[in-house]
Amino acid sequence: MESVFDSLMKSFKNRMAHVTWMDEATRSTALDKADAIVHKIGYPDFVANPTMLDQYYQQVRSTGSLLFLLSSLQKIT
């Protein structure tokens, strides 16, 4: 199944191939830049795995209470 990102990149590259206002050198550079894009959409795989998520946050320690956190957030909003 094609991802949304892959579909957008395919469409972008198709459009780039047919624009008339861009010379070949510029088009080539633009396509190289498009190929260099690293998509970081969503979240890492470990987030969906409770065991891996616990390991990732194993060293995190809470220093405040939930009540303190909620009151702090209310002051911000």
C-alpha cells in the first residue's frame, strides 16, 4: 500500500517533469533535493509496543504531582 507521503512525492516528481519554466539543470537539482527528503511523519514503532515504551522511559522520574502539573497547565492556557 502506498503511503500518503509516497503519493505526494510521486505527484510532485510528475509535476516537476512537466513544468515549462524550469531548465533541466534546475529540474535535476530540485528532483535530487526531493529524493533527499527524509519523512518523519507519525511516531516511532516502539510507541505502539508497551514493553519497548516502558524500556524507553525507564529512566524518567516524575518530580511533581498530577495536581501540580494540571495547575501549571491551567496557568499557561
